[in-house]
Amino acid sequence: MSKKGKFTSKIAALAASAVMAVSAIPTVEISAETSDNNYYEALAMSLYFFDSNACGTGITDGPLTWRGDCHTYDAEASVGSLDGSLKSIVDPDGDGKVDVSGGWHDAGDHIKFNLTIGFGLSSLGMSEYFNEGIYAKAGAREHLEYEMRWGADYLMKTTFLDDSGNVAAIAGTVADGNVDHGIWTSPEVQTYERPVYWLTASKNNSAVCGEMACGLLGTAYVLKDSDPDYSAKCIKYAKALIDFGTKNKGNNCDGMSFYSTDSMCEDEMALASAWLYILGEGAEPTLTPNAGQYNGIYDYYLYSWDKVWQGYAAMMYKATGNNVFAEELKFELNNQGGLSEGKYNADGWGASRYNCAKQMDAYILANGDADSSYAKAAKYQIDTILGNNSTGYSFLIGYGDSWPTHIHHRAANPGGDGITSAQNPEAKYTNYGMLVGGLDGSGYEDHADRYQYTEGALDYNGCFAIACSFAANMYGGDVSTFESIKSSASEINADFKFGNGSVTTPDTTTTTTETTPTETTTTTTTTTETTPEQTTTSSDTVTTTTTTDIGGAEVNYGDSNLDGSVNISDAVLIMQSIANPDEFEISEQGRLNSDVVDNGGGVTNIDALAIQLVEIKTITAGDFPLTSGQIDELIK
């Protein structure tokens, strides 16, 4: 099995003692040894699964080295059969083509379902709402914003509004699942026909409309402060989708193959109303549950892509504190067998996602008390997923020392020469952050064709994000370890800049550099090609100093806090400034001193890691600056 980027126990213990000695603020990382698992690492890593399932352009030279632009011909998909009035809106130039490129593949296959894209986005938004600021603490806030934009851009792109701002049609599914599942190749080389399946007023699916709305509202929540204009645009589309789904109730499942919904859409619309209330865009919802019943509507099923009642109850309990929602979650959790320490409660197809959904209930009921029986039971469950189990595998690919390698994912495990999942190939790439189904009541089998165990999907990682965000908030972790993994993993483009969550690619950036004897000023103008409904992003001027002196002062590599010495307190200051830059600011001279690893990324947790190596006498401060290759060798 692959072993990459693991901290030595000595360094991890040193980081923990330094945190206690130098500062006791909540944003400082906790030793992974203290927390049993490094939940910050797992949460940050899990976002890369969404990159592994990206579709369209802007993938080449993106976050992952092994993924490239794919299915670009979705930009010229056939409009197909729509009546004349809708065709004029969807295809205004009348060429019979429509641009539905972008978005995410659903799972180890390459169909795009707006249902699961919406669920994944909403779940990511919920993970941040339940545990405000957790992605910043894990060093992954900009990555989260990037993913939210990627998914939301596609949901809005495939929602066609008329001149009055009302929904006219939705490209709800792209590609035929039956055809797709007969092709075992990476998406980059595929050329098969990918039809569009439309939702219209006469043939609608209200559950899809509601799930899309929830995804957009979750995005609006995450971006409400960093990009209020984009947030407002998401809210606009979400409200139009809610209105369309409510007025034109239906359960059209054309093209949805593996995700046929039932006739109920009330749960998705209830969750959307909770999001609107939380965003200040709607009144407080009055719908309350009682023992699995919501105004006579029978639930009795856990949080999933087709049932989000428990998501509604969890959101409303946090938003209002009304105990009726807590009692409902207790009832539902007990109805699902409950959670306890010492027993992993997971069964069914892709069992790990369902376990994560149950963890959500337990963590909400724990109400912030890490020592409660609910929290401890949930922690036992996620620890099982992360490797504390009889197989020794972490079912979050890339996390820990050992994980499944015969995964059901065509991009990461494309086979070749006619080899398909039935021949059980070993994955060509480590798909960092992919949650697979893992253990169920019958055990586990590491076989690419046993996809109930070895496949992952958007809804899997959405549920994991919720569970892991709670674990990270309660039990902590160490952000430095994943920085180390990123720098050494060939599959991850460690130099990729997510930049304020913008979906940008290197080839759309123009850089002009003017120099003086003591500093370099870099002006970056970023222009993103857009559809008529997308926004254009332009970045501000950024000034960075790259020389070894400022005003004649020599750089003292490693002395971040300018106290004249290089020790663990300098490493902690770097981690604090990254986790909470508003409270912990490093001076200009301090930032020069802090950049001890020459990797082109400025001051990062890799620099903090390198300074810790000085503390344990692996190297001396005189060895700085180090190259990326040198630090990789030192931490193997």
C-alpha cells in the first residue's frame, strides 16, 4: 500500500507541546496523536474528490495532475426535442446546440445528475454552517469556495431563465447512464454521444428542483461574505427553481437511471426553506416533525440524496434551538439502530455514506459536548472509516497508511487494453479524498467490480464532509500534515492556487512584473471566460517581496516572530497566521524570514514543518532555504 507524507511521531508530539506552550486559542492545530485521527487532514483531503470528478474545461493544470479537460463536446450538445418556445430560450441562435459543459461526474462513472450535484453542494454548505470556520482551520477555505463555485456555476448554467427571470427549462441530466456504464475508460478519451434530458413545466421533477435550490443556497451561504454578488446570484436562481418546482410538481425521471426519485419533494423544499431562513431571505419555516411524521408525511429514512428531512431537522435545530427538532433526530437515530462506541453501524450499498449521515444526527444531539456519549459514538464511527477497523484500510483514499487500491473509478482506475473492472485492475492513481463504500454488514472486498464497497460518489463525500467537519471541530488535527502530503504526492498539483475560491486556470492569467533593487511587484489580471449568466472575476494588484533584504536588513531564515532565534514558537506563529490571519499577523520582515522552503508558494505550513525540523535537530537554521525536493526527502 502507498505511504505518503506521514509525520513522524516525534514531530507530531513536538507540534502539540508547542501549541500548548505558546498559545491556547481554538484555531491552533491539535496533535493528530492526541485526536487519534487527523480530522483536519481528512476534511481538507476530501475536497479533492470533487476535483477528481470535474468535467469540462479548466481541469488541465488544475488541482490534480492526473486529470485533464474532458467531455468538452458537452458544450455543443444536441438540444433534442423541446417545443418551439423553449427552444428559443435554450438555443437562441437556432443551431440546435446547447452548452452544458462543466459540472461534476456523479461517481466512478461520467453521467452528470443535477440531483446529486445539488445534494453534494448543499452538504458541503451544511458542513460549514454546522461548524463555522472549520475549513479555514483545516487550511482549506479557498478550496471549499472553489468547489462551491464549480458546482454552482454548472447548476446555474443548466437552468435556463426566461426574460422575466422564471425557469423555462433545466438540463437535469447529461449522458445516458446505460451507455456510459458500458465504457471503461478515462473521461479524457471518451467521445460517446451524451444526450441531454430536460425538465420542463409539463415534464418536471420537483425533487431535482429542490435539491438544486439547496445546493445553490448552500453555496450562497459559504460565499455570502467573500463574494456577496455571487451569493445573491445563487439565491436568485434558487428562488426561481423553488417556484418552478412548486408550481409544476412532477416526478419525471427520464435519464436518471440510477437515481429514480419518489413522488415526494416536500423534504427538498423544506430544506430549501431552512436555507432561505438562515440566509435572511425567508421567514422561519413552521413545519415541525413528530416521530417520523412531517404534517402527515411519513419519513423514517436517513439523510441521503433522495431524503433530506433529517438535514432539515438538523439545520432547524441549530438555527432555532427548538427542541422538537432534537427529539426528532433522537427518534430517527434510534430508528436506524443508533450509534455507540465499539460497534460500527453501517449497511447497504455504499454503507459509509449512510454511517456519516447517522453521525450528523449524533453530533447535532451532542450539542458541542465532545465528551457526550453521542459525540464519542460518532467519533468511533468516523475512526472506523479512517482505518481503525479489522481490514486496516482507511476508506478515505489517501488517508493514513493503507487504503483500497482496486477502486471503482474510471478516471483513477482506467484499466487499459480492454481491461475493465471485472478484471479487477489496480488503480493507476491515488484518488486522494475519495470516500468509498467500505465495510457493510457482510464485510468488505477490495475489488473494482464490487462497487458497493469500492465506488464513491458526490453524495458519499457530501455526507463525509458533514461528519468530518464535526469531528474536526471537536477533536482537531494538524494542518501541516496534509501540506506535506500535497508537496510529495505526484497526483496533487501543490502549486495550484485556488485564489479566493475563483474558478480560474493558469492559461487565463496575464502577469506583468516590474522590479526594483529590493522588491518585486506582481500585477495579476485574471479574466474568466463566461456564459451570459456567469460572472467575470478580476483580481487586485498583489505586491510581494522576493529579495533577501528590506532596507538593508538581512533575512534571518526561520525567525518568524523576530525574537532573534529560530524555534518552535516561530512554527506555531506561521500556523496561527494561516488559521486566523486577522488575529495573528506576521510582519513583512517576519514573512521574509518565514519563507524557508523555496517552493514558490509563499509562506505555508510546509515552512512551519521545516522549522520544526530545526527544533528536533534534523537540520539547522543555517540549512535554509530548502528546496521542495530537500523537504520531501527529510520528511519521508
